[in-house]
Amino acid sequence: MIKYLLEDEWKVIEDRFHPQYQRSSESIFSIGNGRFGQRANFEETYSGDHLQGSYIAGVYYPDKTRVGWWKNGYPEYFAKVLNSINWIGIRVFVDEIELDLNTCEVLSFWRELDMKSGMLHRSFEVKLSNGKRIAVKASRFCSMSDDETAAISYRVTAKESAQLRVQSYLNGDVANEDTNWDERFWLDRGAQADTRLASVAVETKKTGFLVAASMITRFNGELPQDASSRGFFAEQTYSKHLEAGEELHVEKFVGIVNSLNYTETELLSASQTSAKRISEIGFESAREFHGQFWDKIWANGDIKIEGDIPAQQGIRFNIFHLNQTYTGEDARLNIGPKGFTGEKYGGSTYWDTEAYCLPFYLNTHPSDVGRQLLVYRYNQLGKAIENAEKLGFSGGAALYPMVTMNGEECHNEWEITFEEIHRNGAIAFGIYNYIRHTGDRKYMAEYGFDVMLGICRFWAQRVNWSAEKNAYVMLGVTGPNEYENNVNNNWYTNYLAKWCLTYGLKSIIFLKETYPQLYSEKTEKWSFNEAEETSKWAEIIESIYLPQVEGTNIRLQQDGYLDKDQLLVSDLKDSDRPINQKWSWDRILRSPYIKQADVLQGIYLFEHHFDLETIRDNFEFYEPRTVHESSLSPCVHVILAAKIGELDKAYELYLRTARLDLDDYNHEAYQGLHITAMAGTWMSVVEGFGGLRFRDGLIKLSPVLPKAWKAYSFRISFRERTLLVEVSQDETKVSLETGESLEIELNGQLIRL
């Protein structure tokens, strides 16, 4: 752990300057609004170690794959989330010495992320090399109420008499640090500036995405005195002599748009209109509208924890970043693993969306937000079929990508691209989870059936018959535990395949009985031979091999797992952790240590398939072997630990998932935050401690209370209803706040609300 931030229920605070953690702070204090986002870079120049990052949702570059040797089926590129126009820039010169916290003496420093209002604040006092002292107070936000706009308030106070020169600028000449060939991804499409308005437009190479940013800057309410532009760059300048104690207030209003929403001819004008719109509203009023939007989010999506500030801060930090990463406004967008906080991984969509993020959005937002996430996959079904064809599958079999921007696979590590096929099961489970939560069975008819058919066709071709085992087997796969590659009969993958085929058969029955005409049309569209294909599915369901430790309840992770030295995490030296940064890959692959437990992931998804004793036995076997070096790992363990009554372990792992980035457990925060794992943190509270389950249209709750908490509460959205769940040491109270009456099950008893 790396702890340098203050604990507060609603804020994240850095109370002094930590240049050694600057990159981590830039990630942690990031802000966004679903359309675009910004790392917490300083507005003024900073020559110290940092990662400049301004990101636009849905805009990417196909960075040509770079591998040691090519393998058939490899993606041609790895899609990179692009660092785009730097819109926050404000250079400050004091008697012609530039303000730079890396070169001046920092006398005081305060950085604050106000999660309740979605504001980033910073204040500091410095002494420059010429001996002059100034104080700065800066605030900024990416507007949630008007998601094409952002604004900055930047106040400079002179401590001694000095001449100030301030340049507000836009810079499109930016580069990604994470590139395969050190290539710059942007082309200049023009810059212009006068004292009223300045703009920069850029275009991505290859993909042709256009981005335009415009700014209006006011200096103590006055227009800039000068303006200039050149390739990629536009600036507005103001100079003023300040006496001691006098302040210069810079207000910067920005409009940012892209070609996903505007034509090339509309783009520049649209960005200028957006900048004008927010400038006319003014900083304070725009901030108020932005805050009101956050008020609505917190009214339905907050989790309150009493008596444990670190736990409270952690869950709100996770909820905050989820909501500013994805709003559900656009079905073309999705939830990237780093959101707007960094460049690592690339792509905008992983299996994390369906397995982890969907439950959060289903329970905290209107149902159409979760529906958008599934429609996103339906719209990319054709690409999923193409992905499968590249690997040798046929007949409409679909393999959804591990990493994608447009539906095409763009991940280029072979053990993931070719083998981590469990992602297909997560897509199918997402459809099932959405329908059971919302009751929207029509979704299966309109969209879900097509996706299920492609996925089932894939599984039917991916297995093969083993005469030795007298069963269908699955060879050469990688499960969620990426510390074991190219294994045979990964239990989780095999179990998912069996479930997908079973659910596929049910979807056929539903469509035939409920929408017979539509079923006939889809049968023709997809050349579906029901009798022939479903008989094969049924045969696989009946005979698929599911490895198990003989004479026990332990589902075996994969063939040969017990051949490894059965060491436990407690046998590891602290100096060896995290092993993914300390050990060779060969040593990791030969070890028994688990990045995230595949078997427990499966038991979590299909908990109702297993009795309590089986759940406990598998948890007690796998948890001591799991190093939790996947951000997605701790939350699943929290839920199962709470289920079996291991509350101390559940609480320990809850803090790990809730504060994974705040306390930088895996020393990775400098690369960006773990956005999709944050949804797992929400699950830890609501499904773990709250015991929330959905079965046959019925909400089931079985809450437990960690020792460290006095009480907690959360709301859930369910079929046009809002329920408030309040758990204390004395009682559990469930209230129906909106919607028609319904029956729930609380601690095994049916209750009508």
C-alpha cells in the first residue's frame, strides 16, 4: 500500500505536494463527464514527471501490432485510447519567470476532489527563482449537465509587487506515451485565435476521427490583450502589474466536440457554440448546474456507511468514477478499463462490462442505461462472427473480442486473444442478468437471441470429444486467472459453455412460443437448423467434462493444477509481492498462485447451483492461494466470504477493492485507475454485505454488518421502483420509495412492501 491521501467521507485530499506520486495523483483526481475526461494535470507548466492526458470517448487509433513473431489470426492493430487536445493549459509568468512547481519552492499545497459536486480544486503558494511569491487557487469541472463543455477558474495572488503575464492555450500537438511504434496519431486541421475566441481542430490518422476544441478566456472579466495561433496551437494572452495582495482571476470556458456527433463542416462551429454557451452562463452558474446533476446521481446511487471513514470514502470514490466514465447517453460508447484516467490497456470494452459493470448500472440507473450496454454488443455481432472466422470457426459462430473499440478484436497477446474465450460467456450472462433484473423479455426476442445463437455455435465448435475421458473437453484456454495460460479444461470456461448452451436452448423455446413469426424470420436469417444444432448442444451439455477433486466438493481449476507445489500466499515473502512485478513469467506460470480465482468467479455467477457447503469448501481452498493481483478479484471473494459468514475476511478484502487505487495496493495507480473493478466494489457492499440476489422475479436480501460499521444503506432500482435498504446493529429496514407494491424476501421471509 501507498498511503499519502487524507481520509474524508466526501473528498479525496492531498495536503502537501508529493512529486514522487504525481502520476498517481493525476489518475486519482481525474474528472470526466462520459463524453471526455482529463487527468488531474496542472493547468500551469510542470516539467517534472507526469502524464499529460485528455481523452475523448469513442475516439481511437489502430496502433499497428508489434510482436516478436506473427501468428495467424493476430489482430492487425491494438486500439489506443487517444491523448487529445490539451484544453486546460494556462502558463503564468511572474516578472518573466515561469511558474513551474518542479523548479520553484513549494511553500504549501492542497489538492481536493469533491466527489459530491464533481469539482477538482487546488491551491498552493510558491517562491519562484527570482524570489517572488504567489498564491494560486484553481477549480475546474467537466460539465455533466452540458457534456460538451468544461470550465476553469484560476486565481493568482501576488505576495509582492510583480508583473504577471498569463497565456491561456489549446494544444493539439500531443502524443500518447503508450505507443507501439512511437508514432504521433494526430494531423493538424487548423487553429485560429482572436481575443474573443480561439479554436484548434485535429484529425486522427487512419481512422479519420475529428476533434475540435474552442475556448473563451476572461482575465478579471476583461478580454485578452493579444491572441495568436499556429499549427495545432492557439493562445490568448493578458498582462497586468499586481501590487502585493492583488489578484488576477482567469476564467476559461471550453467546448469540446468530435465527429461521432458532428459532420466535418459542423465541427468547428459546434465547439465554438459550446464554448460560448458555457461562457454566457458563467462559471458559478455552470458549476451549479453541474452540481445539481451530481445531486441526482447521489440521490439514487449513494452508499452510506456509518462509523468507518476509509470504507465510506472508498465506496464513494468508486461510485464517482463509474458515473463520470459512463452515463448511458450513447450506445456507441462503453466502459474502458481506465476510463479517462490513463492510457494503459487501450480499447474501450472488455468482458468486465457485462460481468461487473452491468449490475451497478442496472441497480443505480434507469433500465435503458443497462440496455444500452447490451445493444452495444448486439451492434457488433457481425464483427464477433468475423473474429471467430479469423480463428477458423464457421457457420455464424461468434467470438466476442477480449479488447475492442468497434467490435473487432484488437488485443495482441496470444494467450488472451486466442485463449481467453470465457469472455463469450460473460456476454451471454449479461443478457440473462439484464432480463432477470428488468423483466424485459422482449429484449431476448429483438436482440438477445441473435447473440446467443452466435455464442452457442462457437462453444459447439470449440469443444472436442475425448475418448480417454469419455466426455467433451476444452483444450488450450486461459481463464480469468491469467497466471495460468494454455491449460486444458479450465473449470470456469467449461461450466460457462455448458450454461450458455442450456440458456441458448431456453431462448429458442421462448422465441418459438412467444414470437413464432420472428423465430421463423431469424431461423432463415441465420440459416439455423434447429434439430441438428440443438441436438449437438444437448449432447455437449450432458457430457462436458468438469474437473473436480475426487471425493471432495472442490471444483478443480483445470487439469493438472494439483501437480503444482501447493504453496499458499502466506508462504510468500513480502519482498516477492506483487509477484507480477517481482517474478519471471515462467516462475509465475509454474507456481500455484492465482491472479483471480476462476472457480470462485463461476460459483459467484451461478451461486444458486451450489449448496453452502460446496461454496465454503471452494472458498477455503482457493482464497489462500489467490494473490488478488487482478483488480477484479477481491470483490468476488467479498461476496462469497459474506455468504459463508467469513465477515472478517470479507471486510479485509472489501477495503482492498474499495481502496485499491486510493491506497495503490498493486502500485499501478500511476497508469490509471481500475474503473471496471470499481463496479465490483459496489457489488461487494450490495451483493456481499447486503446479500442482494434476484431469483425468479423476486428480490432477496440477507444483510450482514461488518464489525467496523455502525450501519449502512443503499438504494436499488428494480422494474420502475426504488427501494431503500438500511442495515444497522439493531434491524434491517427496507422501504419502497417509488413504484408499485411488490413482494420481497428478507432473511428467508416473504414481505410485501
